[in-house]
Amino acid sequence: MRIAMASDHAGFALKAELLPLVRASGHEPIDVGTHGLDPVDYPDFALAGCRLVAAGHAERAILCCGSGVGMCVAANKIPGIRAGNVADHYSAHQGVEHDDMNVLVLGGRTTGAAVAAELVRAFLAARFTGEERHLRRLEKVLAIEADPSRFLATSVGIASAGPR
């Protein structure tokens, strides 16, 4: 698989450690930056990595920033991207198997290199199951992405959380 890889300055060291692992796992990493420790804005690099996935030039992406939160928020604004800020082995593979997650986001300041390597291996080895229940749920997510205003304007049967 072609794997887009991006980071901001806070995730740069972790990305640099993961690039050889992705390559050694038989995948083709595409490093879209940043390429140093000078401060940069994470949305620019989330977009750089996710653009390749959304356009079909990479099958998946791995993004790294300080906590993983900023990159995950930015990535999930891009149509076609399903990013997860992952810190455990189960979520790294289950996110792909059940939710068709195509972007793994890691925190360079919160995830050690050994754990990050385990998460990357699990993410890269996982495949979407395509089971009916997972397809049904994914279709609902894609419908929200296609027309969010439709869903914001309608009730989904959730009781009001107003004053008690």
C-alpha cells in the first residue's frame, strides 16, 4: 500500500522513526512533511497527507502531531477521510476493521516509539470486514458527510438535554 505520512514539528521525530518501519513492512511511505523542527501549523500537514488519500494516490495515511488531537480534528474535515487518534492496539486494527478508518493519527508527545510502532503495524495489517452491520454504519457516516445540514436540521429521536 502507499501510505501518506505527515507531521507538524511536534510529531516530526515520531514520523521520522515510523518511516523506516512502514517501508520495512512492505509499504511505500510518501513523506509530505514537515521535514524539521521549525514550528508549522498542523492543519497544513493534515491536509497534505489526507489529500493523497482522498484523491486515491495513497490508500491510507499516518499523521503525527503533539497529542494527535489537532491532526485528527483537521483530517476529519476532509471528505472521504476517517481518521482516528489512536493510543491502543485494539483501536488501531478495530478502527479499520469496523469503521474503515483510513488515517491513523498519533501523538508525538504522548505515544512512545515502541507503542507507536505496534499501532502502525496493527493499522497496516487490518482490513475492513465489509460485514453488513459495518457497511450499514459506514453508509450512515458517509450520508452525514455528504449532507451534514440535512442531519443537523432533523431530530434523531434523542431526548432533550434541557434543564431538569
